[in-house]
Amino acid sequence: MFKQRHIVITGGSSGLGLALAGRLLDKGARVTLVARQRARLESAQCSLIAARPSAVVEIEALDVTDAAATRSGMDAIAARTEGIDGLINCAGILREGYFETLTDNDFREVMEVNYFGPLNATRAALPHLVASNNNGTSTGAPTAWLINIASVAGLTGVFGYTPYCASKHALVGLTESLYYELSPRGIRVQLACPGEFDSPMVDQLEQGRTPENRAQTLSIPKASVDAIGDDIMAGLAQGDFLIVPTRKARLATLGMRLLPSLSRRLMRRTVERVYQGPDDGLQRQIG
Ligand SMILES: NC(=O)c1ccc[n+]([C@@H]2O[C@H](COP(=O)([O-])OP(=O)(O)OC[C@H]3O[C@@H](n4cnc5c(N)ncnc54)[C@H](OP(=O)(O)O)[C@@H]3O)[C@@H](O)[C@H]2O)c1
């Protein structure tokens, strides 16, 4: 379904964005990777092409929190590659710590990248996605996609993730509403909510996360980025709106939805078993 399609991936230079880029290329897509640091983009581009010499991989260095730069960057990408058929909003950052030790700036930064970033990129790509759909086939298959990467932390609260959960819940709400607005225009809107997986973001988190966060988050076992990438690709092919990668995360989120009080009580007990609290005055800043 992605053959010859051109997909833009924000956060495509690392972690899940890079894993999805490889999988889309294997399905015959062309990709453009977007992130801030050009050197990391170039290295990602080289690694993708080294494994697939005929792959078409473009890069664009931009900061998705800058609405004007994102608009002109997306127009430049579309002009260079004859349109945009899909956008994957995967760029994200994490700040973990006790609520009292996180700063207003932590909350603003996380919201800027994880919520306003996808918002800016979606606004900028939308005219191109609409044009892609208008140029598409009449077989009923979608020819344009918007795929937002939120998190299990967008479906529930998590100790230590007050800024991150707020930003991912906002992204989930945005995506739920865009589903109704963009589906009638032939744009397939999908939302992926992974649990924790191995990535540079988590490597940094491990350098100083609260024990309560570790206990709660890892009640869903950490997955590999490959397992998450495979499950997201399967969900995209099936056309599911909500994709929760890995069976264990699907069971856990089902429990949260069907038995919210029990699920909350169990999580609270998990946190209380290791509780230390903010008294050590440490501020943990990751990302
Ligand atoms: N890892 C997990 O356990 C986990 C779990 C659930 C959900 N997620 C979500 O999955 C997504 C990918 O996470 P990951 O772990 O793969 O992260 P990662 O390896 O840290 O990659 C983050 C990517 O986002 C880019 N980025 C960050 N800020 C940006 C900005 N302002 N503008 C443009 N690009 C920006 C980074 O490149 P530059 O720094 O060069 O800009 C990098 O390419 C995120 O949205 C994350 O919240 C992750």
C-alpha cells in the first residue's frame, strides 16, 4: 500500500522514526526524514541507503516547534519530491521527574515538541496530503496518511511523566478529532500508542529516572524498537485507528479501559511499594 508513496517522518533520524523509515522503504515507499540535527539525519540516511542501495531517502533539517520553518520546510520537501502522501509525526522528547522538581520550562518544552510539533507539521503537510488524495486512485484504498505516534502515556497517567503524559494526552485528543475531520477527505488518520521500548530516549531516561516511574512503566515489559516497528506496520496495513504495539501492552491498555478503578488501584500499589518521593531534591531532566 505504500509502494512509490512518499512519506515524511518527523523524528526520522533516530529510534522508532528510523525503524519505521526502514520498514516503509522495504515496502517500496520513498521517505523524507525530518529532525533538527543534520549530522544525525545524514548518518540515518547513509545507514538506510547502505542496507537498500536503490532506496530513495531525503532529509530535511528543521525544528517542528517552529511553525513557519515547518511550513516552508514541508513545502520544500513537497516541491523536491513531487508531493507528500503521508506524514508520520514521531518526533518527541521526554522529561521525567517529581512534579515539584520539574520546572514550568520542562512543561512548556515538552508541550512544544510533543503537541505543537505534530500540530505544526500536520498543518504544513495537510495541503499536500489533500492534493495527494485528489490525485489518487478510485479503488477506495487510501492514498494519503496521517500517523501520529503518541504513547501508552497518552492513554493513562504515569508517575514522573506529568509533562509527558499531558502532551501525549493532548496529541491523542488532537488525533481523535482529526480522524473525524480528515477521514471524509480521504486521509487515513491513525494513532500509535507504544509502551516503553529501547531507544536513545530511554537510554537517557535510564540515567536518572525515579524508581516509582521505573516500577510503573515497566509493569508493561520494555519492548525492542523492532517489535514496536513491526506491530505499527501491521496496524497501518489493517487500517486500525488505534495501534497499541505488543500483545502485553494491548492487554494492559484493555484492562485500563474496561476496569479503570481496579487498574488504577493496582498501579498505585506498584508505585507505593517503591515510593521515595521528591525529598532528595533531585531534578531529573532527560531528552
Ligand atoms: N522510547 C520509548 O519508550 C517511547 C514509548 C512510547 C512512545 N514514544 C514516542 O515515540 C517517538 C519516538 O521516540 P524514540 O524513543 O524513538 O525517540 P528518539 O530516539 O529520542 O528520537 C527522537 C527524534 O525526534 C527528533 N526531534 C526531537 N525534537 C525535535 C524537534 N523539535 N523538531 C524535529 N525533530 C525533533 C530527534 O532528532 P533531533 O534531536 O536531531 O531533532 C530524533 O530524531 C516519540 O514521540 C516518543 O514520545 C517513545
